[in-house]
Amino acid sequence: MRKFLPIAFALAVLLSLSSSVYGQQRVLRGKVTASSDGLPLPGVTILDKSNQSGTTTNVDGEYSISVTDQSVLVFSFIGFSSKEITVGNQTELNVVMDEEASDLSEVVVTALGISKEKETLGYSVTAVGSETLTKAREPNVANSLAGRVAGLVVKGTNSGPGGTSKITLRGLPSISGTGSPLYVINGIPMDNTQRGSAGQWGGGDNGDGIGNLSPDDIETMTVLKGQAASALYGSRASNGVILITTKKGSKGSNWSLDYTMNYMADKAVDFTDFQSVYGQGTGGQKPATAADAQTTGRLAWGAMMDGSPVVGFDGNQYTYSPTNDRYIDFYRTGSNFTNTVSISKGLGTDGSFRMSVSNLSAKSIVPNSGVDRLTINLNVDQNITDKLNVAAMVNYIDHKATNIPFLSDGPKNPNNFLMLAPNIGQSIFAPGYDPETGAETVFSDDIYVTNPYFIVNQGVNDSGRNRTISALSTKYSFTKDIFAMVRLGNDVSNDDFYSVDPTGLAYTADLKGNLGGRGRSQRSEFNIDGILGAKFDLTEKLSLDALAGANMRNNKFESVGVGGSRFVLPYLYSPFNVETFSRSYEYNEREVHSAYYSVGFGFNNILTLTTTGRYDVYSTLPTDNNSIFSPSVAAAFVFDQLLDMPALDFGKLRASYAVTSGEPFDAYQTAFYYSSANAYNGIPAGSSPTSLPNLDLKPFTTDELEFGVDLSFFNNRLGFDIAYYQKETNNEIMNASYSIASGFNSAVVATGSTSNKGLEVLVTGTPIQTQNFVWKSSFNLSKVKNKVLSTDNNNNPVNLGQNRATLGNAVTAYVVGEAGPQIRAYDYAYNEDGSIRVDASGLPVRGELVNMGSVLPTLYGGWSNEFSYKGINFSFLIDYNFGNKVLSATEFYSIFRGLHQITLEGREGGISNDGVTSTAEAYYRALAQNVTATSVVDGDFIKLRQLTLGYSLPSKWFGNTPVLKGLEVSLVARNLAILMRKADNIDPEASFGSNINYTGIEGANLPSTRSFGFNLNFKLN
């Protein structure tokens, strides 16, 4: 399959050459500029009426097109009057275009894929274009949205190139699901289920659904933040919606061939600032024997390092001094290498197609780990008649992940060298196993803390995915303004998984290893919509825009797997080669039937009032409570025409109120479901559930009130988009804990409730605009306050996640009256005079369990700047994050193990409290264990997120080349620097978990990376 890319590229070049030679008389070149300021106009459509061929202008307003003397060219661009020019014998044609007297409103994609004029919307919408997503790209395209949209928080997981992107919109998401927004491709919802994640007991991040898409196939990503914007999607829309519009060909255009190559190198970054004064050992002594050296390899409570000899874990002598062979040197330079070929053509004036082939080869910073992804995308749009249009999209993905890293806990984690004592070089533990016996080289006092060299050289944790996302829509236009549409979408993923505890792994029985699992699963989402829409001018000033539709959604999941314990023959990782055999099977199916409408009234292009409603019936809920109606209303008032303010180009007030609904995240929670169990004395047995089903479950709701204003000044040189919202969820479906004496240890209840209040500000401007130089700037800010209003029946704190370091002693939880999720940890115990209480040994005593702060930021946003001078462009993005806390395992372990800078105090004379002196080692180890509040750090940061420097070579350079007509070159960097942070030893964004339960929890994840690379885009004839 990977050989297909160069073959497709060669065929596309041949097609392009043959089509450009056939019938060509000569090439006409020119430049299109605006009459108002003389600046070039990129994206102008140029159509030859004689043969319906066409092209568009590049970023410099330049174009080239094959013509004859009889060619008549039509130049068109939104907001400008079209021009029609006969070519004659000209070889160069420069065109100046005039702005239309009534400037057309910006058109944006809204719910159900319907395009609307932005000035009529009563809610906030933000679109991010393709160039933003592709120039300095991320393997998971959703991560490219970081810092660019007000109200949007984007966090990747530190798990490698196949990792999940965690996105939250407008504060605390609904607490009964994943917290992620709904992704919709070309009007069709896609499945974004997370495929495996790490928790406090370890595990790997197998990625999400959005991470499968190629950025080169995306035209725009439009964020619908408010409930009114997403209300027509009903279920799953309570966390917001992100609309994805894929690239397609232009009707009437000629052959177009693009080749893009992108390379990014990833370098692991060490954010630790550990002490390098005292070395390996305990009790102030360095190890005296090889056994001592092994058990103290991750303890820095030894003597002051003086350069003297010291015995190592292998009995060899090493220098007792700070090493230059740091843990970060274990990681290699990762890389992401992408090649994309796309070909498109208009099929006359009635149709078009675009096909692309993209290949990503991503090598993780972890040796022998990476991702290969092949994506084939086809978009076809055809007018069958002047009334009937058919559009189809097929996106095929072949995704392979190799040796996915395990995170969080010690077993099979490649980051286990992080806590090595400062005198120990990590490379002495290579290759991680005995070449003769295959046994793991144990480097510490804990066999469950796997040698990283062993797992990268011997480990197996692979996954594969063949996925097809397809959409088909037919639209029949009865008149220009009345249409009927039927749209089908299917998203099918076939996954395989293969995980092994390899032979020689220290913690397996007799070093024989285990087959963790091998099997396959299929996950699908099928949607069908029927829509009838119409627009009417009721009077000269009053208009009506209405649609009605119905939807059926079906989701299925089925998985079959086998496993086993203790391989009989070493290194034969087959289910037929285990002493004890196991098997697994999972099945889940759900369906939702819906009907919806939207009715909008417009008055004199000044006032717009739109109301929508959606009625959903859920299969996952009891028949008596399985349906709900979700309404919305939105109003937009364009007031600039009523004011005599020459500087004001556009002004709009908007207001909306909406309700969205949701179903349980898991099916089968409203009735008893029994399963088979192991036989007893040869008699088959059954197993009853320990979770009490709830026969009274009903859909939860999210209602939101939003007010906003849009302003534009000085010929659109300065713009403001401001929104204030209040959002509340009710009847949230969540887990509750019961006493096992009742016969059940848990239950599902619908008693949760949360609130969010926030302010969002987007400021856009063009401070400088001349004929040759343009500076565009954009700044967004979000201020959010959230609160948990209720949890279970007794309003008890509901625990979510934790890390392995502070297991049971520090957690994240939903706490009534507090912002959520809240970190809860044990504080110091205090005496009456406010001093810290210690025990008889002088060690700190554990105090009360206290709320330390939310893991979600209260103030965040970004500042983007773009500069262009002739063909040179430069841009940078800074984003910031304030007001959240992080539960850090690195902080705990570094204090407990004597690596933290604070542990230098008291090394020689001890630490005295209340007249009692204890050793520094005893004090700080007790401090980390008893006062887990010391593991909570500030998550504030300011980052230089992205920087690009590019050059578009002038098209005249390629005037005599038969194939190449343009080339853009860019140098790019991502995650370049942290300009400010309060956490001493971690990247504040670092995490191992991929859902809301583990947001804000750091520990034993992979290091953060800094990326540098280049981007080449070839425009071919």
C-alpha cells in the first residue's frame, strides 16, 4: 500500500502534462489587485468561458492560464464586482477589481453543514483555515487549534505521535462523558472514541478518532462553541461541535496538481531542575556493594559527590560525581515525515473532483516506536441536472502503531530512568537484558519498574486500524430557494491489537512472559439525514429561512480477543503457546432517532431571529424516559446602518438561549444483565452484576444563555468579537458508590449538575497594510468560572483520577460548591499557634484533606501575528494558561527520592521542629507521603507555541518550466519555548491520561518535545 504514493504521484504528473499540452495555444500571466489599496487578491477565480477551464490566484495575486485569442476570462471574488475580459493577443493581463457597493457578508458553515452569512448568526463561530493546520503540523490535527480559538483548551497527551488530543470548550464539560466536542465532517458526525488510555495503573494511549485525519485534506475547522450554535445536533452537542470541511475541486477549473512535503524533527526536552550535590545511597552513605547499588539506584540520599570511585549495580567501579549521561539522553530524535499528492479538476461547470494520497511516517522519541498512516481521500461533486446535485466523499485510513509506550505506572514504562540518582548514567543499563538468557536487567529495587532498554528492544504493543469515513448527499432544488436533501454517512473502523509481556520480563512468573491480548474489534457509526429547506421573501423587508429534518444514528462496537499466561516456548508469542488460556468478548450497540427544525426570520437585513428544536429518542434509556425536546432561540441585530459613525464598518448585537441533551456514556445501565462464570464442581455458574441499574434514568440537559457583540472598524482593519455566557447542566448521569452490604458496590444516578460562566474576547487587526508589507494580528482571551452544583444522592465528592505516586492520598474529584475537577490532597497538620505539627521523631504529621484548586484554567488564550513582505511571510503564536493546578508525580518522587532542590536543606545538620531534629532523608520522605499537598503545583504558563518563516517563489521564475508553476518553502517550529512557568520540574501541560478523569494529573508520561522542520508545497501544471 505504501508503494501507492509514488505511483499516484507519477500518474498525476503524466495526466497534468498531457492535459496541459493538449489544445494549448499559449500561457497568459498576470496579477489581480484591489482598487481600494492596490494589494494583491489571493483566491480570485478565473474562468475561461470558451472551454470552462479555470484557475485561481496565489497568495501574491498572481495567476497563469492557458488561453487562445478567442478566450473570454471571467474574474470573480466574494465582495468584489466580477470582470469579464476578452484576451485577444495579450500575453500579460493585470486586473484591478472593485469592491461591491454592498459588501457581501462572510459565509460560514454552521450546524448540519448549512452555509449561512455570518452577520445573521446569533451565536459565536470561529473558523480556522487549512494553512494554519498544515504549515507547522501536528500528527493529531486537533492539537493545531491550541491558542487560536477563544474558549477552546487543547491539550495533547505525552504519549508519542499517535496520542490523543484533549479538547474542552467553555470550561467544565458534561461530567458523564468524555468531555470532548462532537466532530462533524461535511455535515456527517464522525466517531471520536478514544482507543485505550493510561490510568494510575498504567496503560497505553492508542489515540482517538480525529487523529486519523490528514491535515492536507481539511479546508477549514469551524468551532461551534455555544449551545445555540450546536443545538441542532442534540445528543453529544453539550460539549460543543467542531465542523470539518474537506477540500474539494472547483467547478469549471482546469487540472490542478499539488505536492506537499513536510518534515518535523522532535527533540525531547528536560524540564527537571534536580539537585546535583548529593549522590546515590541512603543514610548519607554511598553504596558499598553491587546489591546496595541496585536497590539505591533511584535514591539520592547518599554522600556529597566527590569524584571518588563507587561500585555500580553490575559490580564495576564508577565515578561518584554528577553524570552528563542524563535520563533524557535515552530518547532519540523523533521525526514526522509527510508526503501528500492531490489532484483536482472541474468537470465542466457542473462538477468537480479532488483526490489526494497522503503518507505520514512518524518515529517516536522512544526507540523502536512510531506510527505509519496512509490516507486516501476522494471528493466528488456533480450536478446531475440543473436541479439535482450529488456529492460524495470517501476517506480511507490505514493506520499502524508500533510498540505504543506504556505510561503512568512502572511496568513497561520507557520513562523509568527519570528518577535515577544524579551520579548514574542511564546508558550503563543497555541493552536491558542478558543476551544469553534474555532476562531483563533489573536496575532498581522494584522489579515492576521495567528497564526502559528492555521494553524498547523486546516489547510488543502494536495496533492497527483500517478506517473508512464515507458520506453521500443528494440535493434537489425545486427552485433557487427550496431544496430537499438526503445525506448518509458511515464511519467504520476495524482495529487489531497485539500486546505482549515479553519473555524475560522481570515481574512475570519464571520470566516466561504473558500474552496480554491479541484480537480485533469493529466500531461503526451510521447516520442518515433527510432535510427540507426553503427561503422566502415574505415582504419587501421580511424574509423567512426554514428547514425541517430527521436523523437516525446507530453506533456499534464489537471486540474479540485472546490472551494467556506464561509462554511455553520462549519468544513464540502465540495464543497456542501459553500455559493458561483466556478470551474476551465485548458488544455494545445504541441508536438514536431524531427530528429537528430551524425557522429564521430576517427584517430589512438588520434583525434576524432564529429558533430551532430537536426531539431525540434514545435506545439506552428506559421507555418511559427515553425522549426529550431541545429548543434554542437566537437573535442578531445589525446596528451599524443606524449609526452615523464613519469609522464603524460593522456592528452586531447577538443573544441566544439553547438547551441540548445527552444520553448515558455507556449502554445497558437500566436493567440487570447476567453473564456466565467459571464452573463450580463441573456445574455451570452465572455471575450477577455488582452495579445497581437505574430504571429512572432520563436524558441530561445543558442550557446556556449567551450575549455577544461583533464590531469592525476602519475598513475592517480592527475587529472585536465578545461573548458572555452562562451554562448549566442538570440530571447528569454519573456513578455513585454504595456499601457492598446492600448487595451492590455502585450505581448509576442522574443527580449531577454543574455551572459555567465565562467571558470570551477576540480582537483582530491589521496594524500595518501597504502595497508590499502587511501585519495581521489576532488576540483571544477566555475567562471562565465553573462550579459543581450537585453530585450523587448525598452530594458526596466523586473521585475521578489519581497518579501512582500519591495513590489514595491525592485525587481529582467533583466536589459540590467547588470548581471541577478539583484536586484534593492532604495538608500539613498545624498547632494552635499555626506552626507545623510534627510527631515524636520530628516528622510532619498529616492534616486534613483539602481542596487545592481546579485542574481547568480560569484564564487562557493566544496571540497570533502574521507578517508578509512581497513573497516572504513570518508568523508566530504565543498562548497562555492561568489559574489551574497540577497533581504531579514528578514532584512527589523527586522529594521522596532526594532529587528535589528543597531536599538540600538539612542534609548536614538535620531538620528541627518543636525542638526535635530528624534527618533530611526521614523528614522529606515523610513529607512527600504525609503531606501530599506538596505534590500540587501551579499550571500557569506562557508558551511560544509556533513560529514559521516562509517564502513564495515568484511565479515568473517558472514561466519556462513545463510542469512546475509555483513553490512555497517554509521553516517551521512547534512548542519552541516556555516563556513563563511556575512549576519547577515539569511541563505544566504534561499528562498521561486522555480524558477528563486524568486531566491535570502528571507523572511517568513521556517528556514533552520541541519540534523543528520545513514545509515544501509544489504547484504543478
